[in-house]
Amino acid sequence: IDPELWKNITIDEKDLITLHNNSLFKLLIPSNRNIENYHIFNKKIKNLNKISNQKSSGRCWMFAGLNMIRNKFIEKYNLEGDFEFSQSYLFFWDKFERMNYIIHLLEDLYKKGEKFNSRIVENIILNLIDDGGTWSMFQNLIKKYGLIPKCVFPETYHTSNSGNINTILKKKLKEYLRDIYNEKMDKTKALKDIYLLLVKFFGKPPNEFEWEYIDKKKKYKIIKNLTVEKFTKMVKIDLCDYICLIHDPRHEYGKTYSVEYLNNMVEGNEIKYLNVDIDVIKQATKKSIDKNESVYFACDVGKFLLNKNNILDTEIYKIEDLLHINFNLNKKERLLYYESQPTHAMVITGYNIDGSVINRWQIENSWGEDKNDEKDYNGYYSMTDKWMDEYVFEIIINKKYISNDLKKKWNQDIHHHFPLWDPFGTLA
């Protein structure tokens, strides 16, 4: 490279001074954005939940699924909005089942002649035990282990701060990988050790319990002699009624897709996606909200996020104007070149419609209530419709809100399996 090429390039000194002395993103919020209006919605589900908090863990998929379910349960039993199902309970069994699944998977790959240092094995060992998950994994857990109230199996330090347990489980996985490839694996002992580790970090999940609570009328209630099975039957929701729609412009619409090796149970359901246009996702979401049912979705949450005001908006940061540079990958290209992927799951609870056009959506997040003294949105976020176009990739929707044609397409055989390292293999 010839240094002479750069000598005649001119730079605005004001830009230099500004950038040298300020955080980039503090300079980018345009003054003409009316922040206050972002949190006004003319259509919302009834009785919004009090915001939950996944804290320093990657359990957003679990929180999103439970947040979607708990709204109906709260309404049915006249509970306060802060009722929650136990995320720790599902977290315990997810870690246990996932370790069991990975061990079985590694044994199977070894028998098939897969090298221990292949890309597939590397991805399994490094990523599959992380906290993130998918709707299918959520279904697997509830089908086998059911649900219990949070007060019966509450958070511990390590359910809320999962770094320590993940480090230890990954170390054990690498030992099990060695033992499998040296044909010295003792699976029974490994599973016993994993269970005891999880009890030490999370506590021992109960089989029987009493559920005490105060209802909305401030009346004390207690239900005795409950089992996990009895309590789960009280929830009265069939997760088989729900399907996963994705928007992946890389691939053909109207076809079903899956991800190779991605699961959390040996006997678990295979991950399944039906690829549709983004407008189909919006229409189904609107229908669900209109019927007072919130919608689980997965997105690339880090893009154009104004965290202090709980806003997701593609116009909120004018990066190109400030830097005089053009970023021009479209949604398809961002997926192709690993610039975007579904990294976080939340719940859509409302929308604002201007005439016949929806301009923004209300979001129930799981990052706790707001700590900003000036603005308090109670932990709810606002997502513009344009942001949804660009960075929403998946929704979970009741089949009654889609067409008969889409129901037929959902029931077809898997058209294509993505590799484990595909963006849709990301554990949200």
C-alpha cells in the first residue's frame, strides 16, 4: 500500500474532536425522535405481567416461554401480576438433560467415525451446554418435567449467575469427550455426578409441595398436597398447538427447516421452523394480540437498541451520517455473512396502529424493571415496525392464527437441515 495515497484525504476537524472525546453511540441519537411517543400503544393484551428478570444468565428463551404462558394462568386464578413459574426448576432439568443429550450425541458421532477435533464436535462442546435455547427445547422440558410456582423452587445465586456452573459443566464435557474417544466412558457415574453438581448449585427440585399465595383481592390461599403433575394440569395449555414461523430470506418460503444436532433431550422433539414472509409473521402476531394472547419471538436485540429508553428502532442511531460511511447489507446478506442472528427471545404484548398501519410493537422483556429515575417503562420495550422487518427472525404462534395452507405446509417433512453453526442454530 502506497502511503502517498492517504496524504490528500481531508478530514473535518470537528468530527475528529467530537469522536475523540465522546462515546460513539452517545453522539448518534437524532434530536428529532420523539422518545415519549414510543411507549404509547392503542392495542395491548389485558393485565400485563410484572417484568421478570433473568439476571446474569442466558435463559431468555425460558423466560419468554413462561411469560407467554403465565398471563393466562394469572387471569384464571385471579393472581397478582408478579406471579411467575419457576425458571430455576426448568433450568435445573435443562442442564441435566442437555448434558445427557450431549454425551449420547458424542458417543454416536464417535461410532460414526467423526474426529474428536472436527467442526461439529467443536461446536457441540463449546456451545451446546450454554444457557440459551429454543422453543422446541422449552416444549421438551415442560412435557417431561411440568411446571411449578417460583416460590416453591426459587432462584439461587447460581441460577441467576450461571457462569460458574457453565464453566464446570464444560470442563466435565471435555473429560467425557476424552473418555468417549478412549472408550472409557462410564455414563451412569457421569449422570450421577452431574445431578449432584446441579443440586449443589441450584437445589433439589421438589416432587410434592404446598402452594401459598395472595390473590388480587388480597385473600390468602393455600393448595396442599400438590405434585408437579397436578400443578401442571392446572395450567391448561397445550404447547402442541403452537408452531414456529421464521423469516429467513436466504431460503425458500413455505418450506420447513431444522438444525442438525440441536436439541436438549435424547427423546426430545426435533426443532422445526416454517419459513414465511415477514408480513405473514406480522399478520399472525396482530391476530394473536387482538385475541388477548401474547407472542413469543426471537430477534437480534443488540442492533439499534437505545437501552436507556427501552427502544428498538433502525433510525435511532445515525451511524452513517456521523462517520460518512455506508453500511448496506440487507437482511438476507446479514444472515449469509454472520452479521445478524436471533440472539434474544422476548414477548410481544401490544401494538400501535395509525390508521391501517402498525408503526410500533410493545415488548415484554426479561431484564428486570427499569432503574432509570427519569423514565420508568416498567421494563417494557418498544419496537418499531421497521426494526421488526430487519431484526425479527422467529415467532411462536398458536396454529389458529394462521391459514389452512400454512398449517398444511407446517405438517410437511423437513425440507432442509441447517448446520449447527448456522445463524438459526444460535441459542437465543
